[in-house]
Amino acid sequence: MALAQARVIRGAVATLGVSERVSFLRKTYAHLGVALLLFTGLTAGLMQTDFSLGFSRWALQGNLSWILVMVAFMGVGVIAQKLAASPSSSKLQYLGLVLAVGAQAVIIQPLLWVAYLTSKSTADFQQLVLTAAVITAAIFIGLTLTVFVTKKDFSFLRGALMIGSFALLGVILASMIFGFQLGALFCGVAILLMAGYILMQTSTIMSTFPPRAHVAAALMLFSTIATLFWYVLYLLMTLNRR
């Protein structure tokens, strides 16, 4: 079913003219681009600080520490989404976006330090991160073009994606409790799940988001891309150990 034929919310972007929809998309992806640049700079900058290494050591010292990190991260994510969806204050919207970028930059620090310390050299570490970034970008661009070119409505994926997310979280918690490692297969499933979210979210942005919700739309996509990058990087690290 084409996006234009999908059931939409009154006042959403899908009900507007072409020029308004184009303007909304430009703002959304411009804000997404800025968020990704900010994430890149903040992530790299944090790695140069004592806080990054200290936090990473604490987070990885035991399962309880990482569970606390995950709970805090999810709590910040909920707050950021609510702020970004504020209908009355653009300042709150941008605060939510910046908060989400900061949270993602912090939570990825332990993984980056593990990647750095297990790499043969700084050059190998940089190549690993760059490869993960390129793969993530290719997946996102390809799936986004799929939605816009085919004009299909992928919102039907929502239920399956929610079930998959809970299952993924359950496996993560089980690995902490029983001490088994999350391998390449787990990462592959997680990457497929994030790919499904990109398809669904891109369709949802056009069919249900109001024209002034470009910051919230950018945040939603950014969070998925950052999570996708996390799992792609983890997958490459897992494959490199073999």
C-alpha cells in the first residue's frame, strides 16, 4: 500500500501538499545530519577524557553495573523523546535531541574502549570504526531509498518489531545472568531488527507526524541509526576475534 493510501492522522505530513512534505523532509534529515555530526564529535571527544575510560571500566566491571547503565540510558531516552515531541516549545525539542545524542555518545564509550584495546594498532581501530560507520550508512540510505522509491507503507512491522525488541532485551539479560557471550548470530538478528525499525519509522514519519515535528522525527531516526552502528561495530569485533 502506498503511503498516500495508508491511514493517516489529520494534519500529518501525508495530508499536506508536495512543497510542505518536501520542506518537512528537508528539515528532518538536516537535523538528523547535524545530530550524527554532533554524535561523532562528542563520541571522539569523550574518548580523550579520563571520564570515558573510568566510566567504561566501571560499566564493564560486572553485570549489575551494565544493567544500571542500560536502565539509566532507557530512562534518558524516554525523557528525550518526550521533550523532542513537545508541541509548544522548540527549545524543549532541541534539548531532547541534544540529550539523546549525549546519552548515545556516553553509552558507546565502553564498546569503543574494548574495540581499541583489542585492536592491534590505533590504525586498525580507526579502520574498524570507519568500516562500521560505512556499513551503517549504507544500510540506512538503502532502506530509506526503498521506502521513498517503492512508496510502500511499512507500519505493519510495528508489532513484530516490538516483540523482537523485547526478545532481544531478554537475550541480553539472560546473557548477563548465565554468563554466555552474545555472538555474531545475535548481532545479525539485532541488525535486521534495526533495519526493520528504519523501514517502519520512515513510513511513520510521513503518515503520522505533524509538519512541525521534524526534531522528534530526526531524534527517532538518530536513535535507531546509533543503535544500528553499535551492533554493526560489535559484529565486526566478534568476527575479528575468530
